[in-house]
Amino acid sequence: MKIDDFLDYIREAKSKATFKNYTQGLKKFTAWYGKDENTILKERFEDLQTTDQNKRKRFNREIEKFHRHLKNLGHPQNTAVAYTEGIRQLFRYFDMDIKNLPSEVTRKIVTVKDYTPKVNEYRDMFNCGNVLDRTIISMALDLAWRIGDFVKIRKDMLPNLEQETPIPFDLITEKEEVISKSFLSAQTVQLLKTYLKTLPKENPYLFHNRNGSHYDPEAIGKRLKVLAKKAKIHIPKGKRLRFHCFRKRFLSECANLKIDINTAKIMVGKSVSKDMLTYLSEVEHKKAFEEVHERLQLTEVKAVINAKDSEIEALNKRIGELEIMNKGLIEMLARNAKALGIGGDLSEGTAKATIIERIKELGKQAVEKEQAEYKKLIESNNNNNNH
């Protein structure tokens, strides 16, 4: 067990920002504890060989005291939690996890530090960029992936770009190891066809650097900030613009469109139950993507005004079908009013009216629940330091 093994793993497997956070935390912990990492690892190993519960939990107490020390120095809660992560991850790497820490040591406070540009601001940034910038912005809005997955896209991972758009583009995400069932819009496909011609053949990555690897996440974050400055976008004091803003904008539009939250999660690579993966079809994912993308057009396309007659006709047909289904559902429930807790002595008209009100009430509760879940999902990554 050597600290170098852990550092080599983090350096290769995690982002530059994560490596920096873990090493900073370890440096602060060792300075506070008064011993180096290898000595600490040896002590932790020896503690776990004994049946003495007091000794086995020694580092639980030390980490708790370290967290309190950081707070006493004036560090905010989220910073204090981040600095404890280094030593916790070191132990975890060598299968010596610290478990059952108090919630105040691990709890992060949700903040609103991120600045999420409006669609017209994305358009301004898009118009200020070169082909690389435009490809990044368009593709990032399509996929809404985490930056760790995005920068590692290889050219051989891309689907056949000659297909009818939107083109399905699936990925097993790195962080949660779940499938993201995403799509590439016609706009992104056209940009990719141009951008791919500019790439060196020897580098396998879509967004490459000069060292034969992929683009650094921090470098993409800096490009976004430069574009925002060129586009004269005002970012309020205390807010930050980072790659995660694409994910937030995508999920916000899903919420505005009232798209089923499980569909939204599947599209951006968040875990859902296996039952939902089976239940929600590719057609539904595609339809949801098209609705979101219509709002996220980076060029001025008045899709609603110029909608084809066939699309309007299909929408009217769908509304008619839903009305028939609604009437059938009310009729079916009215015949079993007692099971719903509705008095059987009510007239048929009163029973139906009561059922309609009950359905509205349940529907309102379902909408409020989904809105709360969307809010939690959109705010979930405010406090990490990925760019």
C-alpha cells in the first residue's frame, strides 16, 4: 500500500479538477494530523486488524475532528466536506472505507452558484465561435452529458452520420455506469461533418489535444468563458459559467415541457429502475428529444410558426384520442365508485363530477412531485468543481 499507487490512479482515471481536490485535501489532512500518507495507511490497516471497535473507528473520529478544524478556520461547509474527501477516497482505494460518518461531515449544502445561459445567450456564444466552439456547444446541448464523458468521446464512437436525424447516440456513463440514450440533432451532425475533416488521423479523440489525448475539461471551461465574454454575456457576481450549464439547460427545458422525468434521466445518463428502461421506448425518447431540441435551436428557426399541416393534424388527432381515453376512464371509474371511496348513493352525474375532481387532484399531486424531483435533479451538481 503506497500513496503513489492511489495518486497514479486518480491522475489517470479522474479529471484534473478531481485530482487537484483530492491532493489538496490530503495535504491539509497530513499537515493537521502530523504524519505522512503512507504512515496513515499503515495505521488504518493495523486498526482494522483488531476486534477493538474503539480502535477500528479511530479515523472516523479523526476525520470528524479534521472537519471541525476546517470549519473553525472559517471554511464553508462544502469546502470542508471537499477537503475531507481526499483522505476518505485514499482509504476507499485500498478497501479500508470509512463508514458511518456523521452527516455534518459529508453533507453538502445545495447552492445556486452556476449560471445557466438562456437559449439566446447560447446562440450569441455559438455565433462568436469557430467550428470547434460551435461543435462543442451544439453537441453539448444535444447530449447534456457530464464533461468527463463528453471529453472522452472518440471518433470511432460516433454513429453513422448519414442516417436520418435525430441520430441515436448511446453511452454507458462513467460516473453512474448507466446507459444514456441520447441523440444528435441535424445541426450537430452537419457541424460534425465539417469538423471531422479538420482532425488529425493519429489522435482517436473527437476533442483532442496536442499530446495525443483528449481535451482537458478545464480548457473547455475556459473556452466557454471566452465565448461568453465575446458575446457580452453578463455573469452576475458570485455565479460561475461551466460545462455543466448545458446539462442544466437541457433538464430545465425537459421540466418546462413536462416531459416524464424518467425519460429525461435516461437521455442524460441518470439511473432509473430497470422497469422504466423497459417501459420507455426509443420512440418516446426520440419524441422527447425533438421537443427539447426545438427549444434549443442555435439558429433562428421558427419551427412553431412554420409547422407543417401534417404535424398539426397529428397533434389534433392525438388530442382527440386523449379525450376519448379520458371519457372512457371516467366512465369506467364511475361504475366502480365505491372502490374509490365515493358514496354509491350519489347520482351518476355527481359521481362522475366527483371522480373528475379526484383525478385532477391526483394529477396535480403527481405534477408537483415531478417538479420537485426535477428541481432536485437540476440542482444536484451545483457544488462540484468540474469545469
